[in-house]
Amino acid sequence: MTRAVRWGVMGTGKIAATFARDLQLIEEGDVVAVGSRRQSSAERFGDEFGVARRYDSYEALAADSNVDAVYVATPHPLHLENATLALAHDKPVLVEKAFTMTGAQARELVALARSKKLFMMEAMWTRFLPHVVALRDIVARGKLGDLVMVEADHGKWFAPDPDFRLFAPELGGSAMLDLGVYPVSFASMLLGPPSRMVAMVDPAFTGVDGQASMIFGYESGAQALLTCTSRARSATRACITGTEARIEIDADFYAPTSFRLITRAGEVTDYRFDVAPRGLRFQAIEVARCLEAGLLESPVMPLDETVAIMETMERVMATLEPSPVL
């Protein structure tokens, strides 16, 4: 690269901190500025990660001429507004998943980025992890034969706090948007958008979706079986089954991990990867690569697919059963 991408981070929560920590391990990017709605939060973040430029508004961050690209790490309901702000200041944008709250918002954001000829990508960091790059290559080379089934689950237990982001409606509370996006995106990466769907969604105690089971069908004849829940810690494994072999991915399938290739005859090949700490740096490396090449989107996480994933999750959430009247 000519020089490292100078990142401005919108938001100071857990995912923003993980991103900043991971960028300390690479040469392709540095966090040079942080913006928050509170100066105290920006100061705390800046002190922890050695970020000198600290702002008490997202507007000020977006307007900083020393920022090359903006990472939107705010709650889901703010993504459309915050990413629009960055684009208005002619900044390329990396937007946390879930990308937006609805498919319509996703289409609006993508249309704006394309009209301004600015790079934008959904921060689905799983796509760029070494084990996922390796398994995509195995699938592309036909080692599994024809894909028959994709299985993935993502369940975590959270204390029933009505103010917590997964349960609070005003914060975009949703098991699908926060947890289900991983298995849905994983299936999309391998099989594309589903042609048919069966879903069962039950509410959490605040009325937002708390648990979902999904069966997706595809024109190829393949199927995907996906689940998510905010009520319990699940196995968080994934499996890709083909006519010739299958790939079994260890927990947590969406984070740095290992997998096994098992042929129909039972021959096993282990694939292990040494990645620490979390692996968010790989998506930053992809953004740097795309910007250097003059690309407006990543071929690994294209914008049309991001929109399709949002539309799929929206269809699933539409089947949410209302809370019973007591």
C-alpha cells in the first residue's frame, strides 16, 4: 500500500474497541479519530487506544480531513443516519452488521454510496477470517461436490435486562439482527438468496424477536437449517454438506476457529489456523485493498448481497409471534 488507511471510528462500544485493538496488529490501517455523543466516552476510548483526535459528535468526526474512511460501530437504528453522514462528507464507509434495520434502508444506503461513487462495505468480519477463506476455496474447487445442506447456529445467553441492546426496542433489540445475521450471511455466502423459506420466531420478554429457527430452500435443491437465540449458549457450530464430502466447523464458527474436511468414505483432513485475538483486522485489510485498487465495493462482501441478506432477515422477522396477552 501507498500508506495506511486512517480510520475514524463512530461509536465507542465493545465492537469499536475490538476493531481498534485488532488494527494495532496490522500496517494497513490505523485508528486516528473517534467520535461519540459524549466527550467523556471519546476521551476514554482515545486514552485506551492512543487515539489523539477525539470528538463529541459524529458530524465532527465525519468532517475531519485527516480521516480516510469511517467505521460505523453504533447501534443498528443509527446505521442509516451515521453512514449517510459519512458519505455526505465523501468518506468511504465500513458499516457494522446488521447493516441497517430494514431492507429499504439498506437499498437507500447502497444507492447513496453508488451515486457518490464511494466505497462501502458491511462489516461482516467472518467473511475474511482465514478459516472461511480456506473453506470457500475448498467449495469453489468442487471438493464437496454439489452442496446439499448448510447448517449453522448462533445462540448466546444474556441476562434479562430490558435496557440491554438485544432486548431494548429503541436500540434495535433483536436476536436476528445481532446473532442471526451470522448464520444467514454464512448460508448466503455459500448458496445465495433463498427461493423459499419456513421460519418460526418467538419473542423475548420485551417483545423483540428472541429466538428463530429457519429452513431456507434454493433453486439448486440445496437447503439451509439455521437458528439463533438470545436465551441460551448454543453450540455455535456450522456444517457444509455436499455429495462428495462435508466440512464441520468448530465453535465459534463465525470467529477464528478450525474445521475438518470429511469425505464420503470417512477420510478426515484437519485445518487449523493461528489467529489472535479476534480477527476484525482482516476486514480492515480488505477495505485497504479495495481502496488501493479503486474498487467501490468488495467482491467478497458485495453490496447487493448485503441488501439481499437484510431482506431475508426482514422476511424472517415478519413471522414473529406476538407476545401473549396475560
